[in-house]
Amino acid sequence: MGLPRGLIGLATQNYRQAEPERIAPAAGLLRTVSYLGALGASPPPAAFFIHRADPPGLHELALFMLAGSALLLATALPDRSLRTRARSRKARPMTVTALDPRTALVVIDLQAGIAAAPVQPYTGAEVVTRSAQLADAFRAQGLPVVLVRVSFAADGGDMVPGRTEAAGRGGARPEGWDMIVGELAGHAGDITVTKRNWGAFHGTGLDVRLRRRGVTQVVLTGIATSIGVESTARAAYEHGYHVTLATDAMSDMSPEAHLNSVERIFPRLGETGTTAEILELLAKTHG
């Protein structure tokens, strides 16, 4: 009687096969099912509820067992909730811990035709504003600011030729679409890089220009998080730079793509932090 063994077995199997981030909630549910199954399968409540038997004291015993089951359920549910909240806290971006003496800010594709695109979770205007704040702070400390833009020849001859399932953007682009936005442009000491790919390193000479200035770390901002920013972060990491990512100074075409980079990819490439955290650390270590 009570809960069938097959149900408990199925819960156990699902628990064992669950993704790592789901194991904690599944464990609480498994305990709940197991407790209720054990109580329901015991002879007294089974006899009372199924066979309607009523020997002396059985009614009170059954009520006691039901009250115990409710107590166990009430205990298991908060346990699952607490574990879920703990997992959410663990997934939050870490705070950046250090900036090298020669750290460069590298701003990805904040140009007229991209910064105006509808992006999430932050608007293009928010990304531009925070990137400009970082750029001003880096310039004030005499640290390099690199403004990266993407551009192609009018005939498309220097675009990546590989076949893809996603349809490429065709047709001519409007005049000035590849110009750096006004909030960042116009500073003679900045380094401007024009790329023909997602990432800012391949075929641009960026690595040489950074190394000859003694740069050992880069702070990245821009659009899009999962494309230009992530590609540049991967290459910077592979080139041996320390990588820091200003997660609220970048955005993407979808919040899911942004979060995937921030929560799953970036922690394996470097450190993440907010614009405010990076500015605070910059003031402490370079003031």
C-alpha cells in the first residue's frame, strides 16, 4: 500500500541523472517522497484507509502518522528552497580581485550601427555610458584605451567566407555605421583597431600593440557579449593576458546569450565584475 515502489524508484533514478545544479532540489523532493511512502506503506494507516479497519486506537494512530507526514513535508520544502537560493547566490558573478600595473581597456564594437541595436539585458546607451566611464578613468591613469570597431569593404571581399546555418547579413550598410560612438571617440591617445572577424585579435595587430606597451591585463566591454566580447576574451586568455569583464558594460541580442557567457564562459577565462567595482579597484591600485 501507500506509494508504489516504482514511484520511489523513479524519483531516485531522476535524482541520480539530474544535472549538477538541480541535484539539491531533487534531493529534498526525494526525501519527501521517501518519507511519505514509508509512512503510507506501514500496516496501520494502510489498513485504516484501504480496508476501513478500526481496531482500538488505530484512528488516533493514523491521525498521528498523517501529522508526522505533514511535518516532514513542511521541513523538506524549505530545505529545497534554501538550497535553490544558495545555488543562485553561487552563480552570481565574482568580484574582480586585481588589476595589473599595465592594464588596458578594450571596448568592442561600440559603433553607430551596433550601439543603436536593441540589446538585452542592458540598453546600448547604458553600455556606452559605462564604457565611457571606464575609458575616462583609464585615460586619467595613463592606461591604454583600445576602441575596436568592425568594418568590411563595400564589396564584402574581406568578410569571413565560411558556410553557416545562420543567414548572413547581406546588402550595403548605411554610411557611418562603423564609426565609433561620439561618447568614446575623439581622444588622440586611444588605440583604434578595425577588425574583420568576431574577435579583436586575429589579423589586427592588437597583440603586438598591447605587448609593446607592456600590457598584461585587459578589461573588456562592448556589444555583443556572446560574440565580439566573448571571442576577444577567449583570444586574450589564450594569448596569456589576465582578463577582466565588466558584465554591466556589455549586452547581447538576447538575455539568455548574455547570461550564458557571463555565468558559464567568462569564469573560465578570467574575472567578472561591475563597472563600479572595476572603477573602485582602479582607484585603489592606480590612484
